[in-house]
Amino acid sequence: MITVNKPGMQMTIQDLGRNGYRHIGVARSGALDPYAMIIANRLLNNPDNTPVIEITLGLAQLTFTTDCVVALTGADMKATLANSPLAPGWTYQIKAGQKLCFATSRSGFRAYLAVKGGIVCSPTMGSCATDVAAQLGGLTGRALQTGDHIPITPYNGIWSQRGAISPAARQHIRVHSSPHKHLLTEQSLTAFCQTTWHISPNSNRMGLRLTNQACDLTHIRSLPSLAVGPGSIQLPPSGEPIVLLNDAQTTGGYPLLGTVISADLHQFAQLKPGDTVKFSYVDLALAAQAQSKLNAHLQQLKLALNTLKIKR
């Protein structure tokens, strides 16, 4: 069991998300940085979709009431275990009664905690991902709170420490062409790519709002609602783009500036208010190449861990 002493800004149980229900208005949810989640699970020989704890910003504290092994990935939040510092990207053995504390991070915004054997959680609509707005998944469909008890699988054996490198961070995000480029002027699309955008404090798991007072993309266009999803970049009349993320709505009536390529979408999990980002349009071939590179990163980790098991 894990007891939540302090949940910080937001702490939720997540897996790879709730797929196949967008046609009835149910968001995908799931880990905003799925690669950090998958790496954490692979370091523990868990299935990739094993639920983890997503920790936003930090300033959190957990107490373990049973022996276990964990993996910590994502942002470096200056974590400590029994007052000893922990680095992200590694596995750690934890004894009953020990406290895991998180400070905060100068770079990155979300950390992921996986437990060997997994968090014990009943799926809702095929997923344990927490959707706070719809009150689905996790612990009764809400963010974790002080005093919550999270059931986990105990592990009393010896687990050799192992680590992995996360995919490189990017501040230059690649985007598929806009389906509404015939409605938006070429000047607007060019300005969107030439502008350095700032992440607004008014951002969350539904979407990141972008600001830059020097760029005027205001408009008066209103469209019939169309399907949107994680990665869609909406342009509301205010002219401040919104990059939709995992908890976003399933339809919208704003024009779209484009769609973030799948290989770059996870980058937004680690962008915090005040960070900057730029965009460029790419073709399908480059997008596929970028995704293949990420897949190769995970495959190399799998091969390395399999080699480690053979040697043992």
C-alpha cells in the first residue's frame, strides 16, 4: 500500500489511456508522457500499460507500507527516499515505512512512478486512466488526495538496479498541415511558425494555451463542430492557440492550425508555464521517420533489458 501524505499540484493514476470511446464523447486521458511511463514499466519488467502515478510539478510525499521496487522517470523533481537523493530514470528498492518525497523541478513538469507488479486498480471502460472531468478511472475518478491509500503489489525479492535514458526534449515541435489552411491566411500560418510561443499558466491536462502579445492571430471565424483529439491545435477568436492534450473534449468549432505529430506530442507533458515553444510544418514522411526513431529507442531498451535477464 502507498499512502498519500501530500499530493502536490496534481497526482493521478494513469495508464496508456481509454481508447475506442471518442465517438460517445469520452476522452482518451492516460499518461501525458507515455514514453516516460513505458520506460518506467519496462525497467520493472511490467507490461507497458501497467498503471503508474503521474506527479505534476512535485511538492508531494508518499509513504510505503510494504516492501516494493519502483521506477522513477520523467522530470527530475529532486526526489528523496528516506532523505537520500534519487535520480530519475532508475529503479529503487523501498522498505515498508519509508517516505518518498518530491521537491520541484527547474525543467520538466511531470514525473512518473511505476511499481513492480503494478498498482492494483479496476479498469473503467478498459482503462485505469484517471479522467477528472468525467470522473472515470483511478481512485473513484478523481485526483489523489491526502490520506488516500493506493493498493500495490508487494515485492520482497532482490531487484538489481537498472536505468534508462529518456528521449531527448524538444522545444521545436513538428506539426501536420492544417485542415483549415484554406480558411486561414498564408500570413497567419507563417506567423504561427515564426513566433516563439509562451506556455500560459492557464494550462492543464486538457490543453496548453500559448501566448505571445507580439503575434496577432485574432479572427471571427466559427465552424460547425468537428472531431478533435490530442495534438489538435485550435485557434480561438482571441488568437491564442490551444494545443489539445489527453483530457480534451472530442469535438470543437475553432479552426485548426494543424496537428502535432505523434512523435512530438509527449513533449507537452514536460512544458510548464513560462516555457517557450516553436512550431514547423512537416510532411508525413518526416513524421513517420520521427516516430520510427522513438520506436527504435524503446526497442533498444527492450533488447538491453532482455540481455540483462539472460546474463543473470
